[in-house]
Amino acid sequence: MSDNQSARDAAMTLLAQYGEDASVIATLRAAEVAAMGDAEALAHWDAVIAFLETGPTSEQLN
């Protein structure tokens, strides 16, 4: 699975579970991994946040 696909899947899961609060949850997770010094996980959560900020397309919702 590509990094983009993984970030998209995580974002879609957060949207399904938390709705409009998905970005807040992703930001909290990013802060947690940043505090642990995990640069790879931080990059993943940054990609999730970017996906959530641009919003999924109708194709991505199906």
C-alpha cells in the first residue's frame, strides 16, 4: 500500500468515526508522534491532515 493510500484510508476512517472532528483527532495524533520523535509517523499524520484539509472528492467517498 502506498503512503498516499495509507493516509487516505486513515483520513476516511477518521471521517467515518469522528465526522467534522476528524482533523482535530489527526492533529492530536500528529502531536503525539512528534512528541515521541517519530518522524515517519509524523509524516503520515501530516499527509492525513493535508487530505482532510483539502477534503475528499466524491470519487474518494465511494
